[in-house]
Amino acid sequence: MLKQESSQVQALVARIQGLDHERRKALFRLLAQKGVNLARLPIVPLTERDGLPLSYAQQRQWFLWQLEPQSAAYNMPTALRLKGQLDLQALRSSFEALVARHEPLRTTFVVQQGQPRQHIHAQGQIAFVREALPDADEAQLRAVIGEEVQRPFDLEHGPLLRVKLWEVGQAEHVLVLTQHHIVSDGWSMQLMVEELIAHYQAYCQGRDAGLAPLAIQYADYAAWQRQWMEAGERDRQLAYWTGQLGGEQPLLELPADRSRPALRSANGARFTLALDSALFASLKQLAQREGCSPFMLLLASFQWLLQRYCGQSDIRVGVPTANRNRAETERLLGFFVNTQVLRGYVDNDASFIDLLQQARDVALAAQAHQDLPFEQLVDALQPERNLSHSPLFQVMFNYQVSAGETGLAAVLPGLSVEPMQWAMATTQFDLSLDCTEHPGGLSASLIYSTDLFDAARIERMAAHWQNLLAAAIQAPHARLGDVPMLTASEHQRAISGWNQTGRKYPGTPYVHQLFEQQAARQPQAPALTFAERTLSYAELNVEANRLA
């Protein structure tokens, strides 16, 4: 776009921003009648950089934070182990460059005239803390990481990025970055690490990082998103989702080890598994034959597993989408990710191929309507508000493709970088299945609420899921209700072990002998009553002996 045209569009956007809601809506309606599609107009930077509205996703995060300001459920951490000679000044300068480049890293949230607004600081403050931890073993190190990433954020005062660096040995450090979800998402975290490495390498070599300037910032996108939705896109996409999900929003009732608490906490744990590489290769081949992606196949298998556990046929699963369909947003940090609710009907009389085709159709239709903010969908459907569970869905499925961990060491000469894992202790849902495809196959994690489930139940569930996947390969056209889910040992225990109910009883004394013993102990106690007559044990014993 020419500079003059860009200035004109920028001025137009500023004037539109100055209108009240009703006038903006009327203007958008008029533009639509004239054939102007706001989705095709470029997103331009706003001249005003303070007091800007939140995006729809941020608005929900703000609401949740006000309910539970001490919760760490929406903290987003990344941990890296650094081995080699670390240049501390270059590292600190790299973070300063990141904060200067990306406005969300220096944004806090305030209330103005009763509405939450973004306050973008001209200069950001970095919570950079360095600490020595030379004698800690691996368990202690992971424990302190867990404590760090679970510290809550203050959205009003910030900062919303924390950097903690532990010196754990000679030429060895652990770097932990923690952000609040209101200014970040998974894509942003990966992008931030990439740019951090680029800045660090540039500082060490005395050159510029060479990153292309950002045409817009997240706040510009948030303002554009609201205008686009108000122009009629919200109504178009909402019509699809309300028709797809209907008026009833049933709760998915998985069998649990404990009753659902009245107030859901964020307490959680993770069970990780690696899918057999040969099995995953066969699953990918099956998906390809049916014109589906691995995502669609694994989603269908997860819906099947949930149906077998809860007995409900209407299965609704939350699925995150990157929501970066605009070229301007690809290199931005911010909370872009959206959540869709994918609905599946699991019929015991259908086959896995039928279920797979249904998952394919639902996923493709959802992709064509992926921009409606989840918060708008919740507001429209008005599900029963209940603090014991999340609205519209209680389980989530996430699928991503990773290029692997190669390349980090190559871009940092003299310093190797290794991503770290630790026991996650928070979850936003009853259950989530995270799948990551990598060059070696597929790794998966079941993240579960410890308010509801014990580790043993989740471990069994993981085994059952793998059994269903194997069955999908062996008999994809078999009736779903006929496919066994139990492991061989569970089947043997259910059929044989639990039916070993025989008991040995002593041959003597016999019943009449036990009666005589009771008659001797309590001869006058009532033994038999009929109508108006009662016989004692002694009297009944005499009558019985007379008959004998």
C-alpha cells in the first residue's frame, strides 16, 4: 500500500474509532451495502496508543482474573537449560529489545469509565531475577521451577513477563520465562524464544538482529477485530455455531474418583506417553486414504474414547486455533488463539470410518467459521453459569506439529539450549489431550484435574485410547460398540477374577444344631411370632423335637 493511501486508511480508522457503538454499526452496515469488505482492508496502526479496548479474548481473561486474582491457571511458562558461557549482559539486553519491539510485553490493564482498557507503557519494566542454585539436584530444581511458574500476576500493575535465571553449575543455567495468557499464547511463546535467540546472537556478534519492523501491534488488531465483527461478520459466523451446537449444552460426565467440587480449582497433573511409531504410521496412512488429516483422526478417536467412558453419544470437545489468518499478525506477540467447540455424535452402530468422516466434515466447517471469538459464542448461547466447570465443553483436544529440538544449539555458538519439562500443576478443564507430531512419531499428554481424577484412572484411560487406535487400524469398518477397549489383563479380571465368588463354609454345626445352641443360651427369648401367639426358643425346640 502506498504511504498516502495508508495515511488515509489510518485517518479513516481513527474517525471510525471515535464514533459510538450504534453509529459505528450503522456505518458498517452502509459500507457492506456498498460492497466494502472490512476483512480485505489492511489493519493499520491507530494514532492513539493508550486507553485502547481489549480484544474479546483479553476481555474474558480480565473477567476471570477479577474472579480469581491469585490463580495461576493462565500462566504460560517456558523453561530452557543453557550450557556453556552465557553472556548475561547480552541476555538482559535481548529481553529489553523484545519489550521495546512488542507492546504486549509492556501493557497493563486498567478500568476507565467502567470499562477495561489497555495501558501501553512507553518503556517496559523487566522482572529479571538472577539466583544461584549450585547444590540443587534435579528434583529440587524442578520444584523451584514449579513454584516460580505458579506465582500469580497482577494485571493492573504488571509486569506480565517474568524472567528468572538460575545458575545451577559451572557454565550451566536454567532460564524460565513466565507470561500471563492475556498478553500471550503458544504461538507467541515460540516466536518470543526465536526472537530472543536472534537478539542474543546479534548482541554477541556486535550487529543488528535484522528483524523486520512490525507494521502494527496487538492493540491495533484488537480494535480491527471489534470493527470487523460489528460489521456483520459476528452475525454470519454466530448463525453457524448456534445451529451447530443447539440450545442444550450438556455436561460431559466422565466417571471420576471424587465428586465435582462446587468451585473448580486449577489443580492438575499430566500423564505423558509416546505412541508406538508403527501404529502412528498406520494411523497416518488410514487418514490419508480417507482424505483426512492426523488431527481429524485423533480427534475422532478421542471422541470415541470419551463416549465409551461416559456413555453419552453427544460429545463436545474444545479445540484451540491459532487465529492468525492475517499476514500482519504472523510476527506479533499477543493473545490471538481462539477456541472452537467441535461436536460429534458417536453411534455404537457406526464404524470408525463413519466417525472419521464426521470429524472431517465438522472440522472443515469449523475452519470456515473460526474467527468468532469464543467469548461471543458463550454470550450468545447463554449456558448455565456454573463455577464447577468450564462453559460449553469440559474436555479439550490439541494437536501440533513440531520440527523437533534441532537448530537451537546451531544458532548459539558456544551455548547449547535444551527445552525443559516439569510436572505441570494447573489445568483449566476436566481433561485435555495434547498431541505433538515430531520426526520420531507422536507424543501425547493427558492433562487432568486432580479435583476429579487419580493418576491410576488416567493411566488406564491412556491404555484404553491406544487400544481403540489399534482397533481402528485392524477393523476400521467394525461396529464401534463391538470393539473391545479393555486391556487383556482387565478383560481377564472382569470375566474371571471378579467372578471368583465361591466361599468355603465349615460342614458343622448344622442349622438345627445352631438352633438348639441358641435355645440353650436364651430359652425364654422370642423365636417365632404369628398373629397373637409367640413361641420362645425353648417352646419352639420342644415342638420341633415332638415333630421329629
